[in-house]
Amino acid sequence: MMNMFVEALEPILIDHCTPSDVRRIEANDAGHSLFQKIKDAGFVELLAAESDGGANISTRELFPVLFLLAQYAVPLPIAQTIAARWLWKNHVDIPNGLIAFAPHHSVKSNVLICANVPMGRVCQFIVIQDQQHLKVLNCADAIKLNDSGIKGSLLTTFEWKINAAHSFEMKNTPTDLMAMSAVLNAVELAASIKKVFDMTLQYGNDRVQFGKSIGKFQAIQHQLSVMAEHVAAASIAVQAAFDLTSGQPTRMHSAIAKSRTSESAQLIAATAHAIHGAIGITYEYDLQIYTRRLHHARMAYGSESYWNQWIGEQVLASKTTQLSDFIQMTTHP
Amino acid sequence: MNNLLDHFQLAHLPQSLDPFRIEVKQFLKQAMPPLTADQKARSWFGFDPEFSQRLAKQGWVGLTLPKTYGGAEMDAFARFVLVEEMLSAGSPVAAHWIADRQSGPLILKYGTEKQKSFYLPLICQAKAFFCIGMSEPNSGSDLSSVATRAVKTDQGWCLNGQKIWTTNGHQCHYAIALVRTSGTTANRHAGLSQFIINLSLPGVTRKPIVDLTGDEHFSEIFFENVLLSEDTLIGVEGQGWDQVIAELAFERSGPERVYSSIILLDEWIRWLKKGHATPQRVAMVGRFTAHLSTLRNMSIAVTHQLVQGKSPVIEAALVKDIATEFEQNIPALLEDEMGADPNEIIDANLLRALAYVSQMAPTYSLRGGTREILRGMIARGLGLR
């Protein structure tokens, strides 16, 4: 899963997105300098047309870039910002800054509420879906911002006056912000799953008890084997979603990817911690950076139950009599 | 360290096979015998020589074998399509199944020209059905401990011993058996060889074993001074272990390791569509769909490696382990659903299919290598052993 974009991005992340950088941003930093490095290298405009100064890469080529960002636990909504700028292609007045997605919101007494927006604390703008329209709201205009109170979490709840000026509006677009959010989130899950597995395999080789690596014990081997199966399943589910020349992954592909990765997240996190022992739940050890993400990302933008419900409705509404036919019809490239 | 996982790259069935799939669907529509859901649920255990011969007339038995020997000379992707359609339709494929999937390819790879030109055309005409002689009463997961022994004679070999759990052994014409030809069980993998044994030879006794569903799908085979000619040895004397491992890659890699419970699942969905859906059941259908779609892609990725001429032994083991868990999950969860409302009357056909699949599901993670053996193989692939 290498391409020239990955090769160009990785050195930046090695230098500027170390585990201690991640901890610092999660603690209280806005991540401006990391964002600036990524932006200066052109990665925010990957999907934009070449005429607009972008790289115009395919959805398929974008995938390994998003995967890499998540493997380094980049605590900024880079994937969403890339996607937002792509959604607004042909428009020049896209807000400059980090953009997070909030496909669901509620309105109470003339106040618009976006609850628990992932990466909310580090973004400058939030895209919401208002029926057929997409709107961008400026975080600076919010009348209230509440952190989740969860250690290291960037989840933030925003409130705006209902008639707050939106920075930009895109009317009557077919864009499905929920599915887009979910599929980007699925990449984060698949990449974190892979990273957690790699760390656990390494630990199994390194940690010695009873005079040998714990990875030599059959009970540990079998747990790692099962983890490997879920790594492969999660990876291929997101690969399938991004297997497009251009455009947004389909809702069915997005749903399958989010459901499948979310379901594996729990098993992967639990097994990784079981094999690591007590060291795994320390703040100092890096495993927690990823397993916290697994739990959080599983719940964000619809957990597996949300998407399973939607997939099941499509199956029951279809005229096919064989599930294999349904799958081919809805996921054939 | 993680090369194994890098092998799971998305691949697609070539679009050029779309017309073939339609052709298969049309054939099945007219060639399928009238079967109830629980009969269809027997999946690749349904033994029907007549159906196999109709399939052979289409040229679809020995699908991947060369045309020279009567095969269709199509690739593993085509076999994936054919198998996926036949299993989804609940076709009774057992008679020719083993020969098509592994005995034929094994003979093609290791056989002499004489062996190839004798057995392969018979396989392609669905006139020679094969079974696999691996397990013995004291050799299950520890396969290299097989005690059945062939001793060299003037004219060939003299075989003594016993095989067990042989799928359809009592209904097949030939068995390809792994037996010891030199040394003792202490020599482990060395000294084992494979033979093609004509099951009508004097000294061969076969006994079907009744399973818990009332079927006789597997059997015991006894060999008492069975005289085998020279040319029944397949491959190289003493290389039987390596040949068996290569054979198991064929055995484990197909979509049959994903679709064993599909008839039950499709039948249940059909029933849900008749007004029995609840939010919980709808979500369950969605979950099964997400899993099936993903497992199918994993299986296609392994098939892609077969097409490239590789022998994806460990990759196939990985897919088989996670896929059989899915297959076993279906009856396990549906039992709860179908018993959740005592006021609900479940369709009798569906109930019989559930009972059959539920009773047979434990075999999914036994046949072709147990869960524990497969996880050990994956661990080796990860560099842990």
C-alpha cells in the first residue's frame, strides 16, 4: 500500500507527529504547527483538481494516505479537511483551516447543537448536513463549547444561534455526509487495528516470562492469530470502499466498512490489552493512544448496530433471493 | 514480520466471468432437482451422481483441468463463480466435489502422464468420484502419525491399515490416501507417500458412519493386504507430507468455507420478508451481510493468489478460520431468534434447515484442519513459531 504520496508524507509524520506530539495536542495544543507542515507539503489539496493547485489523485490513491495518517494517530481532522475541500471543488471560497464533520445535529430553543463532534477541539470549521444542504459553521461563532471531559479526547459539543451566519453553503448536493464521515472513520479504525496488532505482536516477541517469549505460548499465539484475522478483515473492508477512481465511496461500501471495522475494534483492543498486561493501560506506554481511538471511533458516526440496521433494511427491501446476489449487485465496482 | 497480512489485497473477479455466472444460474434453474431447504442445506454434503453428470455434460467438472484431459481449462476465479452459485442454490455437489477441488489438481501436479491421462478424463466426465484418506482413529490433528502402511512387494505395494471420517468414502470410486512407506511415526513428516486406491479392490472394506442428523456422510475404510500396483503411487515416494500440504491449500481456499450456512441464512431472510422482521433481526441481517461481503473479498484475495500460481497455504488457513466462525454464528444466533417468541410459528421447512445446520456446524471448524491447527499455522506465518 505504498505510493509516492505515502512516501512523501511519512517523513513529516515521523518528525512532527511522534507519540509525544500526539499527547501534547490531545492535552491542550491546537496542533497548528503539525497542520501547517502537512498543509505546506500539499496534502490538504490531494483531491483538488490540478488547475486549482491540487494533486487530483484518485479515491483509490487517497486511501493509503488516510491509512498512514491514522497509523500515526494524527490528532487532527486531516482526512475530513481533504474530503471537505474535495466536496467543494469548483468553489474557491472554501474556508481555510481544519474542518470536522457533524452529520447529525439538533435544534432546541433556537440553538443549533452539534454534540460530541470528533476532533471538535482542534478544528476551526464544522460541516453540517441540513437536509439536502451542506453548511460550514465557524467554531469561533459558537456561543458555547463543551469539552467531553474525557482524558485525551478531542470530542467537543458546540452550540450556535440558529441563525448564525454560515461561512459557506452548498445547496441541493447529493452528498451523504454521514456515509462520508463513517467511511473516513472506518479507515481510522482499520489503521488503528493494524497498529495495535503490530505493537502486540512485537510485545509478544519481546516480553519474556517463564524463560521464553510469551509469544511462544500457544494461548498467546492463538490470540494473536485471531487478531490477525480481524486485521485482514478490517483492511479489506475499507480497501473495498475506496476502490474507486473518483468520487465518494458508496453508502453500502461505507456501511459495510464502518460496521466491520467497528465490530473488530472491541476485540482488538481487548486482546491487545490482555496480552500487554498492566503496562498497556499506562499513560506512558503508547498502546493507549490507539486503543482509546478504537473505542471512540467505534462509537463515532454510527457504531456497528447503526450501520447493520441500515444494511439489513436494504437487504430486506431488495428483490434478490440470494444474499450473494445482493452483495454482488451492491458492491460490484 | 507481517508479510502474511500484506497478502490480503483487494482483488476482483474478472468481469469477463459475468456471462459465465449467468450461464451457471440458467443451468441450475433447470438442472436442480426439487429439494427442500434442509436438503439444500446439506450444501457440499449432498451426494447426487446424476446431478454431477449433468454438470459434467456442461463441461464444468474438472473446471480448472486442461482441455487435453477433458477439463474446461478455466482458472480459480471461474471455479469461485461456479462454486458460489452452486452453494447459494444448494446444489448437491458432493459426488464430484473432492475430485474437482483437490484430487484432480493433485494428480495434474504430481501425476505421471499415464496417471493423468487415465484419471483426469474420468474425473471430468463425473465417472470417477474421489475421497480423501487422511484421518485415522489415532491420527486426527496429528496427521503425520498415520499408521496405515504400504510395504514394497515385487509387483507394487501391499497396504494394511484403516482410514476414518472419510467423506463419502463408501460412495466413491477412489481414495487418495496418505500412508507410511518407510520409517516409523517417530520419523514424523518423512517416509509418507500418497496412493490412489481403487476402492473396489479385494481387501478394501467400507462402512458408513451414521451422523447425528441421521445421514451417512462419512465412513471408515479398512485395508487388509490390499495389493496396489506400482502406478498407484502418486508423486514421489516419501514426499507425501509436502504433497498433502499443497493439497490442503486447495481444500481450504474456496468459497465453500464461507457459504456452508448460506441456505439457512437465505431461507431465514425469505421468512423475515413475509412480515417477521423486527429491528433486532434487521440488524442481524445487516451484520451477516457486512461479514459475508468482507469474507467474500478475503476469499477472492486468496483465489487471486491461486490464479497467480502461488500456494497460499497460510492465507487460506486464515480465511477458513474466520469464515467458519461466521458460518457457525448463523445457526447459533438464529436458534435464539427463532425461539425468542413462543407465540410465533416458525415455518417447518426453515426449522428443519436450522436443525440440520446447527447439528452439522461443529464440523465446519474440524474438517480440513481444526481451528487450533489453523491458528497454529497462522502463528507460524506471523513468525511466532
